Amino acid sequence: MHLRKITGAVLAAALSCTIAFAQDSAKDDMKAAGHDTKKAAVATGHATEKVATKTGHATKVAAKKTGHATKVAAKDTAHGTKVAAEKTATGTRNVGRRAEGKEPVPNNPK
């Protein structure tokens, strides 16, 4: 009977050690998961910052190019409008000159 008590006590002690080890292992696993989550969050933050910076730069470049293209197009449109207005004025003047029997003015704007 004495042997059963000792065996029971040894078994209980072994079971207690196993439970304590399992708790420490689970605690370490949770700790490692927390560190891994923190590392992933930091990496995501850095990646987001890089992408935002590159996007901002690309937007700035695109806006500058668009502004330049708009300026060039406006200048070309203004020049075309000026030439058309001068030709129209010369044509209108020539209609009056022809009605008076005079020679028409050449239609060569500068």
C-alpha cells in the first residue's frame, strides 16, 4: 500500500511538471506571436510610407507635365486663333475692295 502512495505522488508530481511546462510553452508561443505581429505591423507601416511617398512624387510630376502641356496647347490655340482672325479680317477687307473695283490685299499674315 505504501508503494501505491509513492507511485501516486510521483505521478502527481510528473503531471504537475508537465502542466507547468505546457503553460510556459504556451506563454512563450503567445509572446513570440506578439513579437511577430509587431514586426509585421512595423514592416507594413514602412511599406505604406514608401508607397505614399512615391505616389505623391508621381502625382506632382504628372501635374507639372499636364500644366506644361496645357500651357503649350493654349499658346498654340491662341496663335491659331490669331492667324484665323487676321485672315478673316483680310478676307473681309478684300470683299470691300473688290466691291470698289480695287485689287485685293494678299492674305499673308505675319
